[in-house]
Amino acid sequence: MLSLAYAVMSIAVGTAQLAAGGSSIASGGGDAERAKVSAATFNVETRAVSNWRGEAMRDLAPTPLSVLAVALGAERPVVTRCVKLNNYWCIKSARWNGEVGADEEGHTGFASAEHGADAAVRLLRRYYLEFDRKSALDIVRRWAPAECRLPGSSGPPAVLALRGLGNTLRARWLAARQAKPMRTRIAAAGDAVPVPPRRPAGRVSAVPLRPLPTVSMPSIMAGIAAPKAPLAATLAPGAPPRRQPTPASLAAASGGARTAAKATSTPRPEPVATASTAPPLRPAVSACAPDEQRIQNYAGRIVEGLDLAPGADLGLFAPDGQPQPNLARVLLAMSAFELGYLRASVDLVEEAIERATGAEPMGGASRPGL
């Protein structure tokens, strides 16, 4: 069985290589490339480009696994959404050259894997030279930014912005209870629309209550109805009247009491907090802990084998924009992290770098903020 499976894979690999050679020969010239772009279509329902299977068998590695996955109709985790988009670096839509559509999350569907590789080289060059993002961590934080969910929420993730946390509970509550706009009917020219008369609001009459007359009733208990003597009359003769305290007198009294307490009291030792009396320490809660770990892993994969730290300069481009040797290794590592079991082939990456070296920058990325 193993030998039969190996033979089937060998035949499939040979067929894919033959198809790749024929397509590369036929794709020479601008007219053939334009025809290839126009032939590829994006299906919104399946969220895939029509020719993704042929592109995957030719431009994904390892070739036996990609061919077998396409032949058996494998899905996730082997065949991810970016594989079906011919977008092996999961680049967001920005009017790229060869862009034929985008999914609901904004990932670009390219007419071919070559267009996706050209866009990846172009985008990395912008990051490195224009945005001054030269380390793996700086590139990943913009290439795949962190998304944080609100605690206890099951809705879409709320992105942490620089000025606060968006998509708060109150904002969603107000949006859900926003009053629906009133629809009005516009009459055609020359027609009249009858407007029903508005009903007058009901009148509410308020009658003020008149005070009831008071009647003096005789008291049956001796001494209750009699007028009370003033407070000064109850004091003993010769006793001075009681005076109300003033702020000055209160301050003087408190100062004297404090001075006497200092003179008579001895310093008491401060209580020592023990494990039983000290308040428990609460661990810091980070809403972005999983995404931050993903970013760290992504950056670690990029610098793997380069003998560099995640925060060190990757040396991808020269000041004049010419690619450096580390660019190919970084592109391969990023593709492997984005796709999981598969990655872009070495030939696909090297050809994209050659095109970027010998020609002007490819179109795309005209939207600011990428």
C-alpha cells in the first residue's frame, strides 16, 4: 500500500511539474499575463480563486503534500483560506496588481501565486524603507496586529487602539437600541400627498389644594398645652450662658491634646504584614495575552536560523532598495507561519525577488496605513 501511494504521488508530482512548465512557457509576454489575470475569478461563496488548485500544486512546498492535499480535497488545517486565495502571505486587500477579489476579512485573492509573491516583496520593502520597521517584531506587529476580545463577550474582537478600547459594552448596547429611522413617502411631481391632521394633545387640569383651617382644641392633659419656659430660665442662677465652639477654639483644643499625647505616649512598633494578614496579590490580567504570544512566536519563526534577535535589524534591503540575502529566508519563514503545513516554494520566492530587482516596484499598496 505504501509503495502504491508513493507511486501515485510520484505520478501526480510529475503531472504538476509538466503543467507548471507548460504554463510558464505559455505565460511569456504581457498579453498572456493579462489573459491569465482575466481568466481567474473569485467566488464569494467558496471564498476561493478559481485556479488555486493548479497554483498550489506548482508553487507550494513540500510538493508531495500539496499535490496529495489538492487531489484528496483536503481542507483545514492543511489547506487554509490563504492557499485558496493564491495569497501565501495572507496580505490584505489594497488594489494590488493581479487582485481579483477579497474575503470578508479583507484578505486579497490573487490571480496567481506570482502576483501574491510580488505583493509580499513590495509590502516588505515598504515596511523596511518607508515605515522604518526593520526588526521581526516591528514587522509582525503591523503585518498581523493583535486583536483582543472583551472579557465575557462573544461578539467580534475589539481592537486595542492607541486612544482606548473600542467596541465597548455600552457602545454595543446603544447601537442595538438605536431608534430606527422614520420612512417618509415622497410624492411625484404634481401630486399631492394628504397629510392626516394631528390629534391635539390631551389637556390636564391641575386644581391646587387649599389649606384646611386649623382649630385650636383644648388639651385634656395638664401641662402639655401650656407654653414652655425658655432655656435660659432653666439654668441655675449665676451660671454663664453656654457658648458655641468656634474654629479657633477647636484648633487650639486639638493642638493641646496632640501635644499632651506626644509627651505621654511611647512610639509603638509598626505591624509587620505576614502571609496570613497581607492582602492577596491579584495577577495582572492581559486581554491580549494570546495574541501577544502569537506575535512573539511569529517573530521567533522569522529570525530562526538567522542568528538574530527578534528586535534586531533583519537587513532585508539596502538603502537604495536592492534586496539582500536575508529577504528570501524571511519570506519563506513568514509563508510557513501563515500556512502551517505548507509554505511557498523556493523558486516562487526567488523569482519574485528577481522581478523586484530588475524592474520598477509592482503596483498596489496605494491605500495608506498598510
